[in-house]
Amino acid sequence: MLTQKIQLFEDNKHSNLYTYILDPQISYNVFRKRPAIIICPGGGYLMTATKEGEAVATRFLSKGYHTFVLRYSTYFKERMTDLNEVPPINKKSHYPEPLIELMESIRLIKEHAEEWYIDTENIFVLGFSAGGHLAASLAVKWDDNYLLSRFQEEVSPSLFKPKGILLCYPGLNFESSRANFQSHANPMIQRQGEFLYSAIFGCTDPSKEQLEKVKIINHIRQDMPPVFLWHTYDDEITSSEESAEFIFELIRQKVKCEFHLFAKGKHGLGLSDEISANREDDINKEVSEWVNLADKWLKLQCSE
């Protein structure tokens, strides 16, 4: 297995792609190209969650996918651990910078496709929470002229279109997410909520137009890639209702999708099993089935 840390841009040490690439030789002189999954952890664009990175990558690695974890630029350069101490700020990290970094990750993976034995027809993006917003943003903006103009060399828009996206309790509307942060029982989450708009918009008081611009449901298009989405009914940070509305609109616009709503489960469960659990309520056996459901969906997409 090839594991390495790749700094995506020379002038940005806070954006890195971690590779988990399987050995291409599956038997003597028999080599196989494999699908790839880019994993975008959540964290409110303030940080990237630990449990939604390597643990997820190795789980899908065991199912036969090359995996990559994108630690994209976030507002905090370090995790906030003290209510009274604000970590160093990265003022150049706000949206759409993480989206540029995701696009560069796809470009880089395709550039190394022969070396890494990547099946370039089957590259997927999996995102948790804010990382789900990031994955969904790519699904609706892969051919955006401004985003394309950020690349020095002229590239075909189709280069950046993933085969499909997997959204795990995604943040699809940051107005409601911010309200949920600020009303949360956990004082640390409340405190982080004060910085959410700054992390996304680079300001504390975004206009209605700015808020609507990053609301994913407003940008659904018929030529976006298929979507796999799961959420828990009682998620206290991101809205299961908004996920259901998003799926309804995908169906209305005839975008292929699969949706799983679990009856119980807090926000940020990740794998939802013992592998990355920090506390007992991080484990939910029903929800942990999402990995097998996603694997079946991925194999279906790869066969089409």
C-alpha cells in the first residue's frame, strides 16, 4: 500500500491530500485498476474532524477502493480546545478555497492514474457534514467558470465531474446549521458557532444573496452526478429535514439518488462503530450499516 502526504499547493501548507493506495498486483503478474474515493471530513469549515478521515479511508480500502483523505484549508489552523482562546486564524481559507482544493485533488489523482492504477471513470467524493457541503458543491459546480479560471492550465470541465457523491449528514444550509451550533447544549459547539460565518464567507454578517449562493438545493441540476445520502432523524447540528427536501428535489429533477434516514443518532457519528468511537454514544449499530449500503451503491455506479 502506498501512503503519502501531498501538499496540494506550494504556497498553502494547510491543504494536504493523504493517499491510501492499494497494491495494484492482486496475483502473480495480474494487475487491477480500482475505483477511488476522496474523503472530505467535516468540521464546519473551522477544522477537519479526525474520526472522519483515516478510519473511513481504511474501511473503504478494505472493500477494494483506493482512498484519499483531503485535509482542506479551514478557518482555524489548530483545533479549538479552550473556550477563551481562539486558535490562529487562516483568513484565506473561506469558501470556495476548499472547493478549489478538492478540484485540484481530482486533477492530481487523474494525473497519476497510470502510476496509481486508478480507474478514472470511477472517482467518487464522500463528505461528512461541512465536507458533505463541499462534495455537493462540486457536484453542482464542476464546470463553474470562476472555479475553472483558478487553474493555470486550461482544463476540460469534465475533468472535475465525479462519478458520484456520498453525503453523510451533510450541511446543506448554513443558516440553520449556525442556529443549531449556537443553541447547542455543548458550550464548545456554541462557541464555535460564533465563527461559522467567518469560516465560510470571510465575514460575520453575510448578505441573503451570499447565504443563498452556498445553499445547495438552489443549484441542483439534471446533469449532476448521482447522489448517495444518509442522515439521522435527530441530528442536532445539520438538518435531516433539509436532507429529505434535497432528495425530493433531486427526484423531481430526475437526478439519480439513494437516501437512508436512520431513526436515532447524534451528529458526527463517522463510522458509528468501535473503530473510531470516543464515547459510548459514538456507537450505533443500525447507523454503522451505512458503510455496507454505500459499498453496494458504489459497486452499482461502477457497473454503469
